[in-house]
Amino acid sequence: MDTAAGAARRLRAAIIAATPATDAPTLTAIAASIGLNATLTSYRDRMDFGFIANGAVMHELPELARHVQ
């Protein structure tokens, strides 16, 4: 027996599956002993930069980020 909730879940899944991706988020992580992690992601005609830093040792991160805008 099909429920309304099950039908709604299948409809949402079908809509998501048919929707083309327009962006690829830049995901990154950092270990406690590392000062800076820079991640570059290329998708379609776009290049994304992701920075995450240990603020105790990398004080110039905002300045670095301005150089790639």
C-alpha cells in the first residue's frame, strides 16, 4: 500500500535527479596541526577557491582571500 508520504518522497527524489547541477561547493577540512588548507574546485566554466586556516598561526587569511577574488 502506497502512502502519500512515500509518494511525496519519490516525487522529490525524481525532481532532484532531473535537476542539473549548477554549482559544486568547495568543501575542505583542516587538522589542528596544519596552518592552511587551500582547495580548488573546477566545475563547468568556473573555478572555486576554498580556504580554511588555523587562526592562531595564519593571521593573513583575509588578505590572501582578497587576492583570488
